Amino acid sequence: MASVLPLSGLRQSPEPLSWLNSIIKGDCVAALEALPDQSVDVIFADPPYNLQLGGMLTRPDQSLVDAVDDEWDQFASFEAYDAFTRAWLLACRRVLKPSGSIWVIGSYHNIFRVGAMMQDLNFWILNDIVWRKTNPMPNFKGRRFQNAHETMIWASRDPKAKGYTFNYDAMKAANDDVQMRSDWLFPICSGGERLKGEDGKKVHPTQKPEALLARVIMASSKPGDIILDPFFGTGTTGAVAKRLGRNFVGIEREQDYIDAAAARIAAVEPLGKTELTVMTGKKAEPRVAFNVLVESGLVKPGQVLFDQKRRFSAIVRADGTLASGGEAGSIHRLGARVQGFDACNGWTFWHYEDEGQLKPIDDLRARIRAGLGKLAD
Amino acid sequence: MASVLPLSGLRQSPEPLSWLNSIIKGDCVAALEALPDQSVDVIFADPPYNLQLGGMLTRPDQSLVDAVDDEWDQFASFEAYDAFTRAWLLACRRVLKPSGSIWVIGSYHNIFRVGAMMQDLNFWILNDIVWRKTNPMPNFKGRRFQNAHETMIWASRDPKAKGYTFNYDAMKAANDDVQMRSDWLFPICSGGERLKGEDGKKVHPTQKPEALLARVIMASSKPGDIILDPFFGTGTTGAVAKRLGRNFVGIEREQDYIDAAAARIAAVEPLGKTELTVMTGKKAEPRVAFNVLVESGLVKPGQVLFDQKRRFSAIVRADGTLASGGEAGSIHRLGARVQGFDACNGWTFWHYEDEGQLKPIDDLRARIRAGLGKLAD
DNA sequence: TCGGTTCATGAATCCAGCT
DNA sequence: AAGCTGGATTCATGAACCG
């Protein structure tokens, strides 16, 4: 039976949601019943990998590799694992907002089955992301390549969903101003970040690095969003969500993991609003109609605009449209028309003459946005 | 109907196999009927990815992206794609030797379904390999991460198969003497390597780089092995196989691709035996029994061996076994016994004294292998 | 001939918001 | 709900072209 353990909340709402910023104890599918339909923005799931280990594995020095042999990773067959996967994915699907997205991490043992099931359940894969480990465990027997990565699937709830969050500009800025790729490089979780028990042993066998979760959350959610982790473990998702100003919900069966996660999350200090501000691109800026430039006097009716190479020209009309050789329309439509294209960004295509030089009219828009419109003659 | 087109053969056998080093024209499953059971060593398959593209895609400069919209990549549903996948995988399974292995390449559109089906059909995944592209196509609309990799699944025919070829030492040597990882970095196929028609257009939309195939073939096959590619396309697998002294079989439906592949392969000059000699490590070296060291006089009966720290010692007996404190056995057994381990590499555990210094008996084995046994006193 | 610039292109499930 | 419109959006590579 699932029970809700409230933690220190991040979110003060007029109708407080009892499950927000808490860890729900119980089986994943049963516990999800505590959540309403379409109530979470992002799901990060780190399900059992269904490792099928033959026996003990020893290193060349005969030391024993501490394998993942926990009870929760044992399944009788692929069919059993598929049934389990289908059940939790469906439960997650119900609580995910139509504009939400889901991440699932796995290895070659399970990720193919998970990915196929996600497609069968009508999730729409956006990317598969490869987590390249800087320090993977070696292959001790020399019979395979070193297994040096894990795979994450990022998917929207529905094939045609357009509303999912992707902070493209923030990702690009974080990657030396080129697009963030689908292969990410991070160390495995170790050192001080790795939770250890009083006996010095790791608390959870598959604790994920916070850096990995940070990129996931920064890429696909906004501050204040609700992030669900149905296999909470020791709460990496919750800790990072709290630090990044997001709300979280965790589901976990084992009391030991819950205790460790709760203590860990309580110690997290959320970042301030300033630190959380992300790079945004033009899409986020307020719309300025070309007409406003005419009205403000930055562009005058009758003025002639050119493309950068003066191959085309057009005359500004008083209503904020352009005319050229019998054709007329918006700066975008006419830009497309004269070039024979379907589309065109008129702001960067059309230029005005200033002291003999051609400058894009986008510069004038920038002045409006900066509040300088009234200063223009 | 499938027909066999013989090419210049690499292999002269007393019972020539008509399909060897040839391209079989026809549908993959039907054409595979021409091959006997358990007749090929390695399969490399690059099946249709089942891309589901919405419409046209333009770059920011309004140019049109030349998408993969070929008829052979169209499937009515996931079910249809699964049925197709199951059929060709089963046909491949029949012709694959029990000691063989199979590679399948794909993207997130299809690889999860392929991987799950491979598991369902009792293939045993050895690795999933990520091909990281140095120069992937960008994401033009800024709505996802740049799709910068493809995934290959490497699997043995059966779960307990141990005989598959993996040239571990060659891979390690090629990777600056550290284990080859599961993420590989290669450019996409372009420039002079990319086959172009008379119109200057690419002959095949998805030609793979030869470097990728070279690593696959070098890692998982031996010279003289037979490599099957059931989706031959323009014959990258055949060209690389021939160059690396392997035999190939290709299956392809489109005559245009067959013509291009045949001409391409005919122009390939196989490497010589010297160039093909792979870096082989200890596993490939001839086995040397400890007894040989005793017989050759490099180790003398009654001589005392130690571990590196002189915590343990043992006496060499004339039959090539060791004795220590009432226990006796092979260098490996006794090494394990004195340490309380299940296993031990006696060659590196036991040391002999030489001018006051302890040196591993493995050094003596190396002298035998180098033909220096008789020079020893 | 050399160096700089322009241009084409690659397995791609690629827009959002308002009327 | 479907359609319309504003306008945002690309990286590495090699060939072609130019001065």
C-alpha cells in the first residue's frame, strides 16, 4: 500500500498538492494511483535493467565485482519484464501532461524492450541520448568491448505533441554555442557524491550522477515544473530538481532508499532565481510587428528597402506592408515571393540604407525592444 | 526470384561455393534460401530504418533537405516492420554458424524494435556500439538535440555461445593499449568515398563509411571468414571484407545498387598477409605448459618460487607441479589455494629469483615462445 | 599556385500561436 | 479544428570558385 511522506515543500500553492515534493512509498504502479491525470511535466525513470548475470565476476586480481543482484532486478523472463514495463509506462502516461515528456535510462539488457514498448504505447521518441562514461568499468574477461555507455530515451507523450519543453538556446550556450549533441560525456557517480552507509558500502547499486540529471532537467523543464521519478532510489532526481527550482515526486519501495533520499534532499539548498535564469533565444522575445517601426518613425512610408546584395528592393507602405513590382505583402511574404521561396524572415532579409550602408531592419526592431523607439527621429 | 551474380572470387576451394564473393539479387529472405545452414561466420545488416517523416524539411537558408523517402523504407505500421524484421533475422539465424555473430545498425526509429526482436529470437547481445558521428546533420528547427549517432547491436547466435571471434588484443592495440570502448567516433561517408552517379547525385542514400565496417570486421572475424550482408546496398561490407582478406556474400534487390557495388568491389585490392597479421595477444599465442619450462631447464626441479611479496613459496617438482605445505598442484591451482581464491594466474603470481630479484615465471614463458629456451642455462 | 570565400549536403520521425 | 501567418532555425566537410 502506498503512503505519502511529505518533505519540506518548495511550492506554496493555494491548493497544496499533498504529494508534491514528497516520496511516495510503494510499488510504482500502485503508488501512481495517488496522482491525478495529466499532473506532471517531466518523468525521469531509471527502471530495473533486468541484468542477466551468469554468476560471480572477478577481476584479474581475483577481487569480486559487486554486481547488481538485488531482488528488484530479477525477472523470470522477457515476457515478465515486458509486462512490468508496460504497466509502469501506462501508469506514467496517465499522469503525464499532454505537453510533457519522459526520459528512460537503460542499458542494452533492457533498453531495446523499453524503447519498443514506448513506441507501442504511442510515445513519440524525440532523441536517444548516449551517456558516455568517462570512467566505465572495464571488461575483465576480454571477450567484449568495454561497455562504456548507457542509453536514455527522450519521448513526448503523443506523436504530434508540440508543447514539450526544450531549452534549445540554453543547451546550445552550454555547449560552446553549438547545438547540444545526442552523446553526453559524464563520469559515473563516485567520490563524495556517492551515498555510503555507515558500513562504508554504497547505499544504492545504481546511483546516477547529479550532472546527468541536471542536464536532463535543464533541457526539458522550466522552473516550477513537476518532475516525477517512479524509481526514486536514493533521490538523485529529487535532489537535482530541488536545487534547480523544480518540484518533484518520487516513488520508491525500499525504506532504506527512502530514508537516504529524504535526508539527502533536505540538505539541498535551492539555487536563486538569478542562477536559474537560462539563455533564451529570439523565440522568447516579445513580438514586434513591422508596423510598429513605421508608426514610431524608424521606418518611413515610401522608404526603399533592399536585400543585402541589392538584388531586390521594395517600398514601405503606410500600413506596414511592402510593395515591389506589382506584388505586395508583409516583409516576410514579400521577401519569400521575390526570392521564389516558401518562407523568409523579413527581419533579416530586408535592409535599410544608413549613411550609405545597408543594415538589416532587425536592428531597428532591436531598438524598439530596448525601449529606444521614442528616441528615433 | 533470387539469382546469383558471381564476381571475381577471393577463395579457391576444392568445392567452390557458387554464392561466395557474389551478390545475390533478390529479396533478403528469399535470397537467403540459396545459402546452406550454418555457413557464414559474421553477418552485418543495415536494414531499412522505417523513418516516419512528416513532410519536407528546409534548412535555415530555405534549401531542401534530401530526405530518405525511398519506397524500400516505407512500412505501414510497427507491426509490419516487426514482421519484416522477424523474417530476415530468422533467415539470417539459419545461415549463421553457431560460433558466429551478427551486427545490426539502426537509429532510434528502428533499433529498439530490432533489439527486442533479436532477444526474442534468442540472439544474445554482446554489446551495443554507438557510432558517434564527427559531422552529423544539424537539427534545423532547434526542437531536439542534434541526432549525432547511430547504434549497432552485436550479438552471438545463442546465449551460451563461446566460440564467437573477438580480436580483443587487436582492438586494444588499435586503441592506444586500452580496451576498445563501446562508443566509436567516425565521420559520415562523404568526399571521394561516397559513390556518386553520373548526375553527381549520391547513388545510395545511406552509404556507410568503410572505416566503420573495417572496425566491425577486424574485431569480429578472421581472415578467410565469410561475411554476409543481407542489405548490401552499394557494397561497403563487400569492399571492406575483400580488402581485409575475408569472403563476402551480399544480398540486394535494386539492380542499380548491385551494379555500383560490383564495380566498386572489383576495384578493391586485397591487403597482403603481412598487413593482415593482427596484433594477437597472449590468448592467440601457442600454449606453453609449465612443464616445458622444467623440461627446457629454465626452471629446475627443487627450485623455490615465491609470490611477489614473498608471502608464499612453493617447490617445483619434476612433473611440472608445485608443492607447498602439504598441498600440491599446478602453478594455477596452488596459487589459488595458498591465497584462498577460486582461481589464480600462476604465470603472473609465481616468481623466480634471479640475481636477488624476483621475476614472474611468465618472463620465462616469453623466452620459450621467442625460441630462446635452448639458450638458457 | 595559393589562400580565402561561397556553396552544397548528409538516415531527420524538426514551429507556435492565433483566428 | 483546420488553416493561416509571423518569423525562427545549422555544423562539418569538401568541392567550386575567385582574386
